[in-house]
Amino acid sequence: MDRLTYRAARLTPVFGVSVLLWASCSLAAATGQDHAAPQLAVGDHWQYRVTDNLRRGAQSRLDVEVIAVADQVARVRYRRTEDSGTTEWIDEVDSEGVMRNGSLYHEPSRPLDPPARLLSFPLDKGKTWRQTIDTVRKDTGLKDQILIYGKVEGPAGASVPAGPFNTIYVYRIVQLDDSEAWRSRTTLRDSIWYAPAVKGAVQEKREAQYTQRDARNPVIRTESLLLELVSFQPGKQ
């Protein structure tokens, strides 16, 4: 099998939050049918420009490619290229579009049970979803949780290097299981512009931070990224 239908997919990527990022260079109107799940094919390949606002606008490239689909599970390879070198990782996503194995935020890939639902189709305006994923910390052996909240805000336009798109704007918050005695868990706040006609997000903004306990300047920003679609090459059909 080289095609997979997703009922819930993720976008957000970005480095450590693997994201299924789909796009092309056409403009299409969003319809009710367009809110349904897209199809993913082996060989689909997306290229994104990533701007790091915490590094004075430094830019890097993110390549995403579907390398295998079998037994209703897709293997998606992510390759980030920047001046310091190349980083690569693979996520596994099932037929529901949820991530069964992968990296949420810079940590090594790991299994997630239940799988992480980072988008929830159909993306109807006003829809919200919440998820709690119970985990066990490898460093302490203690129980912890990953918390996910998402809301579909509705139609919005977006213009990226690949062209202009009609999109659905989604806002998401992910709280990780990485708190310490001296700081809170990391919170990711993602803004996602998802284009139904092109099967994925064409733009994403991400902010990440944690709060230090008993500190004069407690809020520590750890990420501020802009992800924009540059090109898309479809795979097998």
C-alpha cells in the first residue's frame, strides 16, 4: 500500500514536533468536503523555509518526505538543514493521522499511547479538542502527562513563497512532560494555516517557553519560528 487517508493530522512542526506538512502551488476555495481528511502518498515531498526569530532571523530548510506506507502506518522523514549541519528524524503516523511514534519537541523519538492528536479532522469552524497522554519519565521513572488543546478558528488567507492560499486557521497549545523542580513544563503555542485543497499546512508560527520558579525573570522563551512552504512534489498516486 502506498496511499494513506488521514482523519487527523499534525502540522506543527517543526523540529521536534513532527508535522505532516502538505501543500502545492495552487489556490483553491475551501468547501465542506475540503475539511475532510487528505491522502498521503509515498514519495510526497515538501520543502519549507524556517525563520528563527530568536536567532536574528536565521534561516534553515526543512524537507519532509513520505518514505513508506504499510499496514495503515506511514513513515515520514524530516530533514532540517542549516549552517551548522543536517538533522534527520522519522515519525510514524497511523491511518487516523495521529502520531504513534515520534518527537514532539527536540527529544528523541518515542512511542505515544494514546497517539498524539495534533490536528483533529474535520476542521470545522469553532471545533475544539483536548487530549491527555499519560507518560512515564525516563529520567525519574515518575508518571507525567502531555496535554493538548486545539481550536479551529475558521477561514483565513495566507501568502507564502509557494503562492497564495485559502486556508483554515487552527490554534493549538501543547504542554510537555518535561517539568523540573526549578521550572514549569514547556508550553508550545502554535498558529497553523491549513489549506484543505493542498492537503496540509502552508504556514505555521510557533512560540515555546517555560517558567522558572522563584526567578527574577521567570519566563524563558526557547523557540520562535516561522515555517513557510517553498515547494511541493507529489508522490505515487
